Amino acid sequence: MKTATVRQLRTEFPKVLAWVNAGQEVAITRRRKVVANLTPAGEAPKKKPVRPDFAGRLKSIYGDAVIPAETMAEILGENKGRY
């Protein structure tokens, strides 16, 4: 296991990162005491996050209902200046 100081981590980060990418653990020290360990990450599965189907949900709740333009104009006219 290699060691690096906090100062070395700040000034020579690419070098320390290269050690980790090479598969080595690196102990980070401050005043000769270990404060953290950097370990190489395992191969994490790269999955896309699942996004909810908002359009499908709205369609299941409201169906194909459409608000007429006149009704929408009235609603907007009533609430004008409130925000």
C-alpha cells in the first residue's frame, strides 16, 4: 500500500490517481496519521436509471381529456396577477 499526504494529494493528484488506477490502495495521511484510504473501484454495472413514464401516468389518470381554449383563458384570467 502506498501512502500520500494531504498536501501531496492536493498538489500531485494526477500522480496519486494513476496509482489508484493501476490497482493500488493509497493511504492518505495528515500529520503521519491515516485519515482515508483510496481503493480502486470495482467494475460497477453501468445501468441507465429507470425514469417513470409520466406521459403514460397522465394518460391513465386523465385519458384523452383536453381543456378547451376558452376555459383555459377564463382560468388564466381569474388568476392573473396572483403570482
